[in-house]
Amino acid sequence: MTQPVRFQFPGGAGDFAAFLDARSGPPVHPEVMAFEREDLRTAGTVEVALRWCGSRQERVRSFANSVPTPRRRHA
């Protein structure tokens, strides 16, 4: 039986973004841009974190509840 694994970073999404980008090359900006917003209407919280790295190749990753979300390309 598979045991669930929970990833938790002390600084939330900002620390998670820094962890993911650790091998993506030197960051353009040393700090991760991160913010959190609570929506009382839905009793939920959203965390967003962004970081630009020096790579010439675009790499965008998104997650919902720590689960990678598929990237959709629009025509």
C-alpha cells in the first residue's frame, strides 16, 4: 500500500519555487516574488510564487494543492 507524501515548505509557495528552481541556473533576481490571498467567499487561500532564472529556455510550472497541473497550449 502506498503511503501519502506531504511536501511542506516553511516559507510556503516562495520556498517551493526556490526549491524547484535550484537547478535552473542562476536567478535573474535573488528573491522569489511571492504573495498569498485569502478569499472569504470560498473559504480558501491562494499562494503565488514567481522567479525568473537566467535560462534562455522558457519553463513554466504550475501546481494546485501541490499537484502539477498540465500545461495547455492555446491556438
